[in-house]
Amino acid sequence: MAGKEEGIKKIIDALNVDRSFELGAIMQYMGHHYEAEGVESPAIIDIFKKTAIDEMKHAELLAERIVYLGGVPVQKPAPVKRGGEIRQMVKEDLASENGAIERYKEHIRLADGLGDSTTRLMLEQILSEEEGHADTWETVLGIRK
């Protein structure tokens, strides 16, 4: 039984890491939404706000799963980048999304390895949305793969 409890703790810890980064992303995106100025800002500030709302939904899903598994959701956000010109904001947001993509892939492997298909499926859905966010920022920046 200790093995199963240890696995659940690993999942809860991983989900809390993800939640901390989602909480930071909410604050970062909303800050960018409020602070963005310049010719490009009218189109992009709406993307910042919509993405913040997506991140709020992710944070909620993670918290619900953590509680279901018997854990306590973290309340402290990961570090947030603030200010700067709009292109720098978008670059920072793209870097954050790419970090999230890597974390979610790692945590999907963890959940899969522990046989937790429900958590794996939830994380795969969030991953898909994070990849969509990254694609949006790459489009804004004119990055082609």
C-alpha cells in the first residue's frame, strides 16, 4: 500500500507544481493585458485576457483533481514577469508556454507510469490548450517552425 500512496503523493506534488505555474500565468497574462501599450496592443490585449481565462480554468481543474486525490492545492503562484514593451511581453509568454508544455509532457508520463489515466487525460487536454497558446504567440511573433 505504501507504493500506491507514494505514487499518489508524486501526482499531487506534480499537479501542485503545475497549479503554481498556472496561477503565475494568470497574473502574468492579466498584467500584460493591463500594461500593454502601443500600436499593436488593441489586438493583442484581448489575447492576453482570453489566455488568462484559459489558465484560470486550468488552475481550477488542477485544484479539483488535487482535492480528489486527497491533497491541498497550492495558493502561491510561480514567479511572474511584468512590464516591458509588447513584443517582449509576448516573448516572455511564449517562453512560459513552452515551459508549461515540457512540464505537462513530463507529468503525463508520470501519471501514465503510475496508471492514473484520469489525471493523464486531464493533463493531455491542458497540454493541447497550452500548445495552442504557444502557436498563437509564435504567430504573433512571426515564428515559423
